[in-house]
Amino acid sequence: MKKKLVGIFVVTLLLVATGLTVAGTLKLNTNSPNGGEGATGWGKYNPAGAWMRSDYELMGQIIPVGVGRYTMISEYLHAPTCFGMFPDAVESTLERGDMVWTGWNTYDFTFFEYGVNIDYEVEYYIITSGTLKMTSSDTADAVMCISIFSGNQDPFSDTPLLCFPFETTYERIPIVPPCEP
């Protein structure tokens, strides 16, 4: 009987804790900027999903990982030589990074990527950092700087070999009905 009462007490505590968590999340959503529109509490538009750059040279996935935090994975259509700067590079990684909420439909982000030679030695690093602004549920504008480092540099503390600004538009990859044979 005593074990049963302890079990009921523990289950009750878990239910109360879950209820408080859900209530806190709903409260967070209703207290978000501009009166609480949107399902995420961080703006009217949810950035999670599959995206492509308007020139189709980059496709990526934005995945929620916590309150106001997202992780991003993208692949960029370019030769692994980093625009010909590192001719010995034969392969490059996917870009990976994080994105954090900074304001109404606005997020700061950083991508990281590197390229290797045939012996899997790092030839270069690329860090892309900037701001993403959701302009509709299916479009976003990005303003960023792309920094390129050689493989013998520390990409998190050294001065890049090349750093240039870049602006682009992203579109959500739509659901398309199947073709008819």
C-alpha cells in the first residue's frame, strides 16, 4: 500500500511538472514580441524547415534545438577547391552551424565548413556569420560575411585570408504534388 501511494505521488508530481512546462511555453508564446503571434514565440514566421538559396546553389535544413535556438546543416554547390583558392582540396564538408533568435523574425547565425586534400589534411576553413530576417513564412533575407582561412590558421582567432560581405534571399522548399505520368 505504501509503495502504491508513493507511486501515485510521483506520477502526480510528474503531471504537475509537465503542466507547468506546457503553461510556461504557452505563456512564453503569448508574451513574445508584437503581441505573441506565431507558433514559436519568436516571431510571426517559423524558420524551421528546408530552404534553398534563390540561385539554387545552396540547400539547407533549419532544425529547432531549444528555446530560440536552431541548428543548421547546408550544402553548397561549389568545387571543393574553395573557388580555386586551394587547388589541392578534393573534398569539402557540409556547412554546419547554429542560429539564435535576436528579435522579431530575426536570427544571428554562424556556419562552419572546411576542405581537405587527398591525405585528409585540412586545406581551408570557411566561417559564414550574419543575420537572417524572415520576410514571409516562405522567404528570408540574409546579410553575412564569409571568411576564408588556410588550413594552418585558427579560424576562431586568426585574421582571415579573405573576408567579403554577401547578401542573398532564401526560399522555403515547397511541397510539390507528384507529376502525372
